[in-house]
Amino acid sequence: MISAPESALFAVIAALFVSLIVGSIARFIGLRNADLELRQKRFASLRTWWGLAIAVSVGLLLGRVGICVLLGLASSLAWNELTTMVGANKQDRSSIYTGYVLIVCNYSLILFGELSLHAVFLPLAAPAAFAVLLLVNDEPQDYIRRTGALVWGMLFLGYGVSHAALLMSLPATAAGPLGAAGWFLFIVVLTECDDIFQAITGRLFGKHKRHTIAPVVSPNKTWEGFLGGLLVIAVLAPIIAPWLTGLAQQPGPFELDGLLQVLLAPLLIAVLVSIAGFFGDINMSAIKRDAGVKDSSKRLPGMGGVIDRVDSLTMTAPAYVYFLLWWMPT
């Protein structure tokens, strides 16, 4: 299952690290006169970005196995954070442990190419397993809240995130300059860039916070930030798509020619990613606000927890996969 990576993948990973080096230098320069607390936070975040870049690179070089292990670990850590945040009690312990087993089974289905089973496994197994386990405890108090929280977490943090790993196994994503790794990188880069530039443009142009989108759930989310992130990835997507994917060779469901064929799919994906990423982000923000916490954990210094890093991906990955299944011939 571990096959030799496409030679071009090494060049793309090198380019990503060059970009990270440039970004690191820019951050050092930009924080020269910042106060100590802000500098410590931003530098901690920078170190975490380097660690994540290395982890993703190793995963990509190991192919489907590496990405399944990497995202399986991310889903498991996020599951741990969620069950801690929602205050799962001793009666729920068997359900929590079962959650880890379900996550392993879910990614194993992708690893061994059982894609049709993956499509239905967690949506059916998670509600049934958690309901049965909680009923066995014969404790009806908060039954709906407890069951709902567990199922909700598994569907987003297990099933939703695993769609990114699914890109390593889909027949449609085998073609392209980097193979399946390029399609995976495409959604990860767009999702993270959208997150980053939503925050940057939100700080630059939305300081007044007059144009907040969801002021109670996520008061820092402004229309300026949302549109800024969308604009950046709408420009970025058509540029990097030919380097990472085979979208330019796919006419899609429409009869297109020339430049429009090259641009339309990446632009549609950019819009889809921006909208899905926004709702993925505030979806997790609502849980954290309900739980009364700012970050899901302290696992990723300067960023919070694993949930804080995969929140957008919980919705962008499924949206991207289903778009590809619609756009590309089977």
C-alpha cells in the first residue's frame, strides 16, 4: 500500500517549505516591535505550523497509508477534545472508547479501498452504537443531549475529516501531475489559506466589527474577513490547480472550451471551500461557546487544539469530494 510517490511531489513539498520560510521571515520582521505576549503567541503558532507541515509532508510521501494514519490520529485527538469539552461522564466512558474503535474502522475502510462501505459505515454505526451503549447503562437523564453530542462529534470529526483521506483512494483522483496526493494537497492548501486570510483581512478591514456575520457564535467573523478569504483563494485556486490536479483535463457536466474549462472548476471549488469552511469553523465555535471554552485544548501551541485546526476541514473535505464526484466522470 506504500507506493513510490510521484517525483513532482518532492518539488511541490519543497515549494511549500520555501513558502513557509518566507512566511516565517515575514513574521519575524512584522513582530519586531510587538509586545512580548503577542510575539510569544505568534512564534508558538509558527512552530506549530512547521510541525504540521512536516507531518503532512511525511504523510504524503507515505501515500494512502500515511494520510490515513495522519488523519486518523487527528480525528482521534479531536474526538478526545470534544468528549472532554462536552463533559462526558463515567457512564459515557464505554461510548468514548467505542468512538476510537469506530474511527479506526472508518479509516481502515479507506485504507483497504472499501469506499462503498465507508460511505455508510459511520452514519449508521455511530448512532446505533452510542444509543445501545447509553441504553445499556439504564440512565435516561440527558439521554438525547449525550447521544446527540457523541453522534454529532463522530459525524463531523470522524466522518467529515476522513473525506480528505478518501481523496487518496478515489479512482477519479488517481490522474494528475502528483497523483492522488495533489488532489489532497489542493483542498488542504485552499482550506488553510481561506482560514488564514479570513483572519488577516478581518483584522485589517473589519476592526470596527460592524459587519459581523454571527456575532454571538463567533464575534470575530466579519463579512470583510469572509470576502477577503474568498477573494484570495478564488485567485489562488486556478493558479495551483494545474500543478496539483487534473481538473483542466476534465470538462465536467458542461460543454466548455478553452480558458473557461480551465478556470470554472477551480473557481467553483474556491467558492464552495470558502462557504463550507466558514460554516465548519463557526460550527465548532458554537460547541466551544456552549462548553464555555476558548480553545478545544492546548495541544497545538499558539493555535489551540486539534479541533481548532480541522474545524473547517470537517465541511470543506466532504463538499470537495462530492463536487469532484459530480464534476468528473466515474
